[in-house]
Amino acid sequence: MVSIRLLVMLWGLQCISCNADSDSLWTSKLPEQDLQSFIDSLIQQQKKLCTNEKNSVKALKNQVENVTNLLFYPPLIYNNKKYVISKVPYQSSEEAMTYCTAFGGYLAEVNDQNEYRALQNFVLNTPEVDVVLVAGSDAKQEGIWLYQRTGKPLSFLDWGPGQPDNLGDEDCLNMWKKFGGKMNDLPCGFRSSQDRFLCELPK
Ligand SMILES: *[C@@H]1O[C@H](CO)[C@@H](O)[C@H](O)[C@H]1NC(C)=O
Ligand SMILES: [Ca+2]
Ligand SMILES: [Ca+2]
Ligand SMILES: [Ca+2]
């Protein structure tokens, strides 16, 4: 009997995360009913709590998906990651990074040739976008390009013609449709309401 009660208590513990009402489990003394019906009522309560929780998680996921669709063009799924290009401009590279972080990811980091090819095609095949900000900055030391998130040197770079030119001080990195999706340095602050940013998110 002791082991069954222990089991019930462990079960009850799972409920705490579901609903604050589960406090009542602890404040009530063992009911006068027999243990079996007590367990039955606990199981019913547990089922109800977890159904409610599942439904609210579903609704929340649906809301996040709705917001994602408002803010981003249809995603690219590549190598177990999800990449999205914003439908909105950014005021600064920091703001773009904040958006990507809020969705559980980071400003897209081009790590190798394969990821680059996939992202180039993605940019070229997304209508209405031209300049797409990705991770990379040489703000700390001119000509030394680092990922903002990790502070490590970029493991892949492929400049468009005449780039990087640091024209009027350009310390951030983008992929530019005009260059066939090749890279260009551009200002880290606001440049044009046509500019977009690219997030790399968990799938
Ligand atoms: C998500 O969007 C759809 C279609 O616009 C809408 O019917 C649904 O209620 C929205 N869901 C939530 C949780 O906002
Ligand atoms: Ca990457
Ligand atoms: Ca620069
Ligand atoms: Ca440039």
C-alpha cells in the first residue's frame, strides 16, 4: 500500500506544473472513500488538467505560427533548421537580432558553402526582397569579420564584386539579390525600408 501511495504522490507532483489548483490535493486529508476511488478521482483530475494544458499549448503554438506568418515569408527548411526572411525592415542590426532571438533563433550565420548555396537560392527565390541582412560584423576591427552572437570569426565569406568597400563605414553583412545573392558590407543601422533580415531558427 505504501508504494501505491508513493506512486499517487508522484503522480500528484506532475500536476503541480499543470495547474495551481492542484494545491487542493495536498491540503485535503485522505478522503473517507477508499483509496481506490481516491486514486480514480486523482487520475480523472490529472487527465482533465493535462487535456487543458495540451489545448492551451496548442492554442499558443497556433498564435506563434500566426505571428510568424505575419512577420516572415514562408520558411526554408534546410539541414534540420528553419530559415525565415522578414516581411518588415529593421531599424538596426541589433533590432534584427532581437527579433530572431525572440523566435528562439539568431540572425542567420552562414557557416559553409552548402548553407550559403541554400540561402542564396532562398533569397533569390523570395519575391520582393533585395537586401537581406545576415550575421557578421567588422565593427570591432575594420576588415575582421565576426559573428555577433559568438564573437568567432566567420567561417565562410563570399564577396560580391568590389566588396567589401566599407562605403561611408559599413560594418554589417548582407546577401544582395543584385549580386546574385553574394555578400556585401552595409551599414548596421537603418538603411532602407526595403531591407530585410534572415533568421536561423530551430526547425
Ligand atoms: C490564427 O489565424 C487564423 C486565420 O487567420 C485564425 O482563424 C485563428 O483564430 C488564429 N489563431 C489564434 C490562436 O489566434
Ligand atoms: Ca548556420
Ligand atoms: Ca567595415
Ligand atoms: Ca558595401
